[in-house]
Amino acid sequence: MTLSDLKRAILEIVRNAAPGQVHKINLIGRPYQPGGLEYYLDVRFDADQRVLAARAFDELRASGLTRPTYGDSADPENWVEITDAGLEALVKATYDLAEAKPEPPREREQKFGILSSPGQAERDFKTWTEANRQFDRPVAIIFLDIDHFKALNTKFTETTVDEAILGPFQQLLVRICSGRGEAYRHGGDEFLVLLRNCGLREAGEFAERLRTTLAEASFPVGEEAVRVTISAGAASWPAHGDLYRDVLRAANVAKAKAKEARNSVRLASLNLDTSDVEPAGAPPFAIGDEIETAIRWFESNSADVRRDAAGDLLRLVFTKRVFNYEPVRGAIRRLLKDEDQEVRIRALEIHTALMQWERATVRRYYAQTLIGVAEQDPSLTVRARAMSAIGATRDSYYCARIYVWITQWPYDVYRQVYPVTALIGLAHTGLRAKIRDDLRSLLEQALDPQIKTRLVEALDAIRS
């Protein structure tokens, strides 16, 4: 296996991962613990190959094909994400240090020098969409401005507002977007945020986090602590057009609707009719009311009532295609901690239902939330269901991770969760041969005819 082969595999893994989720050690592994790269390539490294893999990781970072996310102050350099140059390298298959072109310096907005310029936003949009086109991944634009900005200038003067509010505001915007997207100053009190590999609903939720975080901040002006709010609109490529100006216009239309209410976020509609712009992060209102009703019943002291409410939420998620909606995600997190085992199992069923139409980056988010359940829940049944739910996310990294756990369990425990191995085999093709061998070994050990029948069914599922 060559250095270029390893670089290509690392770039593909980092490209498909959620921002800030790839660490050098998790990727390269250890002598006693295989890493994600080994699972991805379906190999086991010897000492020399592991050194070569570490070199490939370091050279990708040094050449600008990946970059640190600085998301962890204890180990800032080894959490990485792919860069525009890295996406281009995947397309052109040029991974060598000598061949890689360093990323050109970013053009900063001249007045403050904190955020990137509007021209840089357009160039980034073009680079990202060209790279994402072949992978069918969206790019989102959030267009925002500060509410009542003219009143601030009138009260404090433009110079004071620039120094005391706009500068710190932009620095906070950079911190919020770090590791997730890029922020730009569009002009005056208007700003843009570009999110790579992000669809409309996810952009709406990120915009909502922006809104709430910025609203909680205070900016000292003399002896007064000033708080500001924003109004924001979100649109996405290619849903709202193929060109930068079309998607920007759609986000601007949504922002104009948000300005009517102030301190709010709106998502652009597909027909750009301002009367059809919808609130961010919410399903149609009738469905939203049903969901809120079900969630309220989770406060009941009766386990039977909570079970029924979880069943109602599962029905809504499954039949109404409700997804990526924060109240639902919050409800699931609460249910997964419920003292009643049946309630926790139904929460896992809701998780699995959500996986049918979520994008890969959101599925990874769900997989992350389930890892703790699979590790720590006191019920073996719940742990097995959590592993099945992780398998349903089809996320190769987490599926490989739980497969390692399962194979370390005693046989009498392992046989109770073997159906999940079929899901993992479907999710991570590199493990199919290994899983087939393990299942055949279990089949030879099994004495119970019912267990034998189900093991054969699992083997058939992997072969199909």
C-alpha cells in the first residue's frame, strides 16, 4: 500500500465525516486497537504501515489538503477537516506534497479585517459546489443582519458602534462558525455564513443557534452593556439555484421575511414567494402541534403514559416524515434516560425511523448520541437495540466501533445481539467477510435450534 493510497483514503474519510469528528489517533489506530483507516481499507497495519499512515496524515495537513479544526484545546492540531484544496485533490487524484497546491490566502474585508470579503464568499461557494456536485452534497447560505442597527448608530455614533459592537460581534461570529463553516461581512450590518455539506433544514437550525448565541452576548459601550439581535434567512444549493446570486437572493428574501418579526430565522421556499417562507427548524404547524402534545406527556409520572406518548411520537416521525427538528431530538435525548426500559426502547425505535431520510452528516450525529447508550445502559436488551440503531445509521466508523465491542463479549452475551451484525455488514462492506466468518463460528457453537435459525437468517441478510 503506497503513501498516495493512504492519503486518498484519509481524504475520503475526512470528507465524509462531520466537521471536527476526525482525530489522528482514531484514524491511524494503535497496535492493540485498529483505527478507522484500517476498517475503511479492510486491512490490519503492521508497525511500518502504521508509521506510513501517520506520515500520510501529517503530510496532508502540512500541504493544506486538511487543516486543524482547533476544536479541542488539549490537542488542537490533530482534529482535522478537509479543505477546498483537499476536495480538489480528490477530484484530480493528486495527493503528493509536491503536487498539492497550497490554498491561496483568504481575502479579508478591508474595514475590520476580521471576516472574509463578499468576493471570497462567492469564490468559496463556487469551489464548494463544484467539489460537492459529484458527491451530491448541498451547500447552504445564511444571510443575516443586526436588528435596529440605525438606532444603535444614532444613539452611540457610528465610530463607537464600529469599535464597541461590530468588531466584537464579528469575532464572536467567527468563533461560533469555527469548524462548521465560514463567515463573511457583506457590508454595513449584513453578514453571510456559508456551510459546506449542509442542507436547508440543518442550515436553519445552525442559524437558530447563531441567533440565540448572539442574543445572549453583551457588548460594553461605556458604562452600558448593549445586547443585539439578528434576523436571518437561509437557502441552499442546489435547491434554490445553481448560481451564487440565485441562492443568495433566496436567502435575502427569507431574511426580509424574518425582519418583519425581528430576532427570528426563516427558511427560503422553493418558489421564492415571500408569503411561503417558513420558520426555521419547524415542520408544518399541524404536525408541530401534534408533536408538542406528545412531548408534553413525557412529563407524566406514569410509565404507561410515557410509553404511549413515545409510541405517538414514533408514529408521527414515521408517517409524517418529520426529521431534523430540535424538539424531536430533545425528546429522544430525554427518553433515552427514562427509568422505564420500554420507554428507552421506543426512543431507539424513533431513532431508527429517523434514519430513513436523514443525510449522512445528521445520521452521524444520531450515531454519536447513541454510543453512550450502547456502552452504559444497564439493560442488555437496550444496549443491543442501541447497537441496532447505530447500525441503521449506516455510518461506517461507528458501526465498525460497535462491532469491535460485540466481538469482545462472551458468547452467551454475543449471541443475544448477533442480529445487529447483519446491519453492520450492510453498513460497512469492508467487514462483511469478517462478520460472515464470525457468524459461521457462532452457528457451529449454537445448540438452541431457534438461535441457529436466526443465525442463518443473519448470514442470508449479509449475502443478499
